[in-house]
Amino acid sequence: RYDRPDCSAVSRGGHISAGGGIDAQGNAAVRIDDDASIANCSADYGGGVFSHSGVVFIQARARITGCGADFGGGLVAQWSTVYIRDTAMMDRCAASTNGGAIEVAFHSTLNVGGYALIRNCTAMYGGGVFARDAVVRFYEGTRIEACAAEEQGGAVLLYIGSTATIEGATYVADCFVSGIYGQGGAVSVNGANLTIRDHATITRSFSERGGAVAVLEYGNLVIEGAAVVSESSAAVDGGAIASIAEHATIKMRGEATIANSTSGRYGGCIYSNGPLEIRGKVTVAGCYAVETGGCAYVTSLGDTSVTVLVLDNATCQDSQANIGGGYSLNDVLATFDGMGVNIERCVATYGGGIRIARGSAPTAVRIVGGSTIRQNTATASGGGVSGFGHANISINGGFIVENYAALFGGGLDAFPGALVLLEDNHGDWTNFSRNIAGNGGGVSLRGA
């Protein structure tokens, strides 16, 4: 048992201090285990531990608690490999800049698993973990809880050149970003790559944009394999997920679930300025946006259209917004295609299922194959689909059924400037049936 309480490394003569508890440099190996504790230590870099070109093991119920630094409140690793596992814990650590618990940088690797716990940690960037040019893996029941950042990444900030995987029943909960321009209540992906998979869960997180996850410039997010992002909220855009740069991408596949999230403006569950792909048995459900895009809001930042693909059994359901209860699409080139693509039981004033509009970029939406838009409601117009403003809407097969609009177009409403093409899909015509509206139960064309 090793206990190192209340230690500090002090800057002298303009030199930074490192490793308030342990400073390990030059290919050193550090092993902290068997209930060892490093507590209430401080330094400029690595309040608890600093490692340069070495290996660090924190395991077997070891604890780093109450430590603080400018960078890496609990630990800083540079050109190093770190293993945190076997119910090890980092608790109540803080950094004034990056990485409340951990900062890993410069080709370092961080592995956190074996039911390790990171909780109650804070920083300006990356309340729990800050990674720059690093490889990070959270696995085997890791828990990151109640961490907070001022600017980005309440739990984790992945910065330029980093790659991370959150998998193996990892659980990230109750994290937030407090700043008025905050991004990524749980995770922020900035010029980095993140995969969330294999029953990992991110839940109950909050930020201004991207309640759970924010994807910034040149960031890439993949969600797959029964992963869950849920019960999160954004004050502005993207209650669960926000992609807020045109060169950021989001891909969802497998049996992922994005659910029960809210936004104060756009995209109850998903907000995207970049390419969005949803395929497989992905479910987006129980989402609410105050203004537009209950399940998802997708729009271009400029005069280049955003690509949207919704394929192969993807489902959007039980969501609500003022405009576009399911999807709200502006300045996009979108395709809804495949047996089992469902948009159902969504509610809006305009466009209960889908709202399509053109702003500054070409907008074309194709609804083909076995896609189903059903049991959606518009309190004004476009129970199933609403088209507006020189948007091109092509419907080739599929089912637009059992939708309701109080005023116009129970199944489809298109008005000034929208172009609608109803075509056969190799002999399979679109089924408009059992739709209800005050005017045009199936289809209403008003200057379209």
C-alpha cells in the first residue's frame, strides 16, 4: 500500500513543475496498485503523476484523488502508454486548462477498462480526459460520471490527431459543459475520430450545442453496435448530437439508439451541418426540438449541399418540433431508401414526418423503395411530407399512409416553388392511402 498525500511540485526560475505526486521521465515505468493512493497533490503538469516516454499502470483499486494542475489534474502522459483498470479510480481532480483527470498527448496511448471510474473531475477543456494526437480506448465497464468542462467535452475532449473508441458497456453519465458557447456535454470531437459501439452508453448530459456529443471541424463520429446516446439536452442545437462544421461527418449503423433528447432550437436529437448517414436498424426516437427537426435537422453552412442517406431499416419515431417533427432538411441532397425505413408518429405544425426546404444550396430529396411515412400529424400542413421553396421532391415507391394535416396535404403538401415528381419504382407505385386533411387528403399542391 502506497499513500502519497498533500504533495506538490513547485515551479522555479521560470521552469514548469511536473508530477506533484510522481514525476517519471526517460522510459520509466510506474505501477500504482493494491489500494495505493495519491491524494491532494499539485503541479503545473500532472498534479498526481507526470510520465514522459514511459509506461504507467494504475490498477487494483488504486486511487488518484483531489489532485490539481494547469494541465492534467490527475495525470499527464507524453509519448507514454497508460493503463487504468481493475476498479482503479480518479476522483475530484481538476485542471485550469486541459484534462481534469487526465491529459494524454504526443503519440501517447490511454487504455481505461476493468470497471475503472473517473468522476467529479473538472477542466476548461475535457473535464475528465483531454487527448491530443493520442489513441484512447474506454472499455469493459468503464464509468465516467459527473465531470464538467467550461468550453468543450464535459467528460472527454478529443483534439486534433486523436482516435478514440468508447465500447464494452462503458457508461458516461451526468456530464456537462457550462460555458455559453459550450460544445459536447459528454464528448467533443475536434479534428479527431470517435467510434461509440458495443453497448456503450452516453446519457444525461448537457451543453449549449451537442448535449451528449459535439463533432467539430474535420471530426468524424461513428455510432454502431447497440450503442445508446440518450436523455441529453442542448440549450441551442442537437439535444443528443451536433455536427457543427461542414467538414464533420456522422455515421450511424447497426442497432444504435439515439433517444429521448431535447434542444432549445434545432435538432431535438441530431443537428448536422455536415454529411449524415443513418443505416441499419438505427432508432431515433422520443426527440423534441423547440423550432425545427424533432429527430434531426440537417442544413448546409454555405452554398454546397449536404449529403444525407437514410437506409436499410432506419427508424425515426415519436418525435416533435414546430417544423419537421421527424426530419427537417434544408439545402441537402437526401435519399430515404430501403425496406424498413420508417418515419412514424411524429408531430409538427408543418411537416409532421419530413419538412424539406431550399435556402442557398440545391435541395433534392428522394423517397424510394420500401420507405414508410405513416401516422404523422401536422397541425397546419403536410402531415407526412411538407415541401417548400424550390426544393425538388421525388417519390418512387414506398408508403405514405395514415397521416393527418389540419389544413393542407394529409400525405404531402407542396407550396410555392417546390417541384414534386411521383414516379414508379420498377412498376411499384407509391401508396398514398388513408391520409386525412382539411384540403387534399392525399396530396395538396399550392403553386408547386
